[in-house]
Amino acid sequence: MNIIDGKAIAAQIKQDLKSQARGACLAVVIVGDDPASHVYVRAKIKAATEVGIATKLHELPANTTESNLIALIEKLGIDNSVHGILVQLPLPAHLDTRRVLDTIPPAKDVDGLHTMNSGRLFQDADVPYIKSCTPLGVMELLRSLQTSLVGRHAVVVGRSNLVGKPMAMMLLNAGCTVTITHKQTVDLASHTRMADILVVAAGCQNLITADMVKIGAVVIDVGINRTADGKLCGDVDFENVSKIASHITPVPGGVGPMTIAMVLQNTINATLNQLSFNPNK
């Protein structure tokens, strides 16, 4: 078993990005007082600052109207000094998440969640577009293993628009044979035991146990849960699955740092793309 050190890989990516970050600016919008969301936002802003990306933080109260939030995003969308826009999720229940995300110009959608960017991923488009950060980070972790993905059987546990669906498409585009499952899948173990690459993003503590994993599989745990004593853990029973997996990511220190690194990479790529169309900016 080899632990895939996402923290170390993310640190190297961030170091490499420093030479490209000049002039890049990321606007971050957060609505409400959710403590976890504010922790994530602080981590993203800190990481952006470390590589030289300027940031603009917009904190809105939980009772913000949808029209006011959309007006802010539209304003940021036409601001040439802003190259990336990130709306921290989840949004309060009274706001239409899809409508809000689709207000972000696709070229500034550094989370890769705009319908147009999702569609281009589905089509495996050969034009520049932005990919969803967490799945993109997982792909970087898999590339770090320096083994071909072509023909490998990948099983994704999770079907969210944020991780599961784009993860499946990225793996498919990379040449994997992909099975998509979720918590309600009948006899989930019969599918997961077939996986050469198992990506788990179901949001369910210890959903995947050792008897559900093929010996020698690569296991990527995207889940983030908190135990009764306040510790972070994933969707995979790390202690036991690590004994049979060839490679596995820990929680924390696996996928999480890569997600933030991909936000930074997407921001810089978005900046470069925008400046190429506006060379005088």
C-alpha cells in the first residue's frame, strides 16, 4: 500500500503556479454564516495569496435575495480586472443554485460548474473550457502514479453535479471503462469489487469497507465527514482498506488540498485565456 500524498502534490503545483500568477484576480462570493463554508473560503484565499493571485472577497448575509446576488455576479462578470469568480456552495435554500452558477460567465467560472463548461466536459470538447476542481484534482492524483488509465475499470460512488458526474466523464475521457454507482445502488459491493480505480464521493462515513475493494485497487476517497469526537474522516474505512489497496488517499491530506490547487490553476488559466483575447489589459 502506498499513500497518495495530495498535500505534497498540491504544494508542488502551487509552487509551479507562482511564476504564472501575475495579474490574476479571483473574486470569491459567500452567502450566509455557515462555519464550514467560511473555513473553506479562508483556505482558498490564503492559497491564492501564497501563489500571487489577488482576491476580492464578497460576504453577503444569509437573507440576501437572489436578484441581489445575481446582480453582484453580473457586475463581477463584466469587470475586466476580475478573471475568476467563485461562489461558495452550498447556498441558502431560498436561492436557486443552478441559476446563480449559470450567471457566472463560463470563462470566469473557476469551479467549472457552469452548464456550458459541464457540457463541454461531456463532449470532451477541443476548445478551452474550465473543469470541475475536485474531479480535476483527482485526475492529477491519478497521473502522479504514472500509469496508463486506458482500459482500466473505474467505479465512481456518487452522482453529484459537483463531483460524481464530472468525475465519471473525466475518467471516461481518459480512456477508462466507467461504472457510476451511489448509496442507493443495489448490491453496491458487487460493483466496487470490480474496480481497478475506485473513487468514492458519497458523503457517508465508512461506506466502503475492505470486503468491498479489489486487492491492488487504487482508492481515491473524496468524502469529508466528521466523527463523533470531531475528527475528519472519509467515505472509506482507511485503516482496513489501506491493507489491500495498491494506492489510497488519506482524509485529510488527500483530495482536499488538490481541490484548492485546481481552483488556483483554473484561475490562472482563465486569466491567461482572457488576456489573450484582450492583450492590452
